[in-house]
Amino acid sequence: MNLTKLRRSLGIDTRQSEYTYEKDPRFGHVTSTHVADKWLKTTCGYCSVGCGMLVGIRDGKAVSVRGNPEHPVNLGKLCPKGLSEHHILDAPGRAKQPLLRKDGKLVPVSWDEALETMIDRFGSIQQKWGRDSLGVVGTGQLLGGVLHPRQAGAARLPHPQQRRQHHPLHGKRRRRVQALFRL
């Protein structure tokens, strides 16, 4: 047995250097790896509850997450999934842009191409098999809520006066999605 394993098994080596603490200006003492330069308000996207959260950012990366105590939905509490949400941002294999399968391989495409392809394919499925032949499952906090008209209705689409021009569902594409899902 090497010396490090022996020391750890005897409780002499507690890996103290890996578990140091620092003072976060907003939240007090936390592990050094979770000290953030700034905290951004956002909404958890795991489920349809819509808990408010604060994501801690350091060097441009999410390093920690906390429940937002000012948010009326969760009053600062987060479930285990919400508490670990920041880990998915840099997870290996995570798609960071739209991908479409072309010639058997996933290739990066623009959001415009991805959305147009989705609308065209959904439309052709409905044309072939009927308007009720397609269902979409997704969280109520993301695009899935827009695509479930019986629960969300047209109100979930960004209102023309509220959306920015770069929103992926504006103009002609918005009308096509509304027609596709009877919004």
C-alpha cells in the first residue's frame, strides 16, 4: 500500500488542500471552488415549477447555484436537481448549438435552419398522419411550453410588443408555429 492510501485510510490525510473555504461576499463561508465573482438571477429549467435561482459566475463559468430568496415561487429553496443545474452547463458531450443529422452524422447548424427544419418536419408528419398525430414533451419553462397549446395557449408565445427582433419565433416563423399547433 502506498503512503498516501495508508494516510487516508488512517484518517491522517483528509485532503484538506482540496476542501478549502473562502468567504463569499454575498453568502459567507463556502468551499473555495464555489466562490463567485457575480451572481445572476435566472429561472430553473428542470421542471415546470419555475423556481428562481442565483447562478454564481467566476471567470465566465457557472461555479455555484443558490435558490433566490426573493423569488415568490420557491422563496430561496431548491430541489436537488436545481442545486446541481450548473453542472450541466459544462458537461462533456453537451450540445451547445443546434445539431441536425445529415448523411448519418450530427452536424452543427444555425438556429434558423434548425427551427425551419423542425417546422417543416412537424408539418409533414401532421399532413401525413393528421393534426393530432404529434406530441411534444418539454419543460414548462422552455420552448416545450410554447409547443403545448392545450396547457400553454397563445399567451406563451412572446407578445409582438415584448419580444426582441432576434427572438427565434418572430414574424413568418411565429405564424407557422401558431398554425402548426393551432395556437
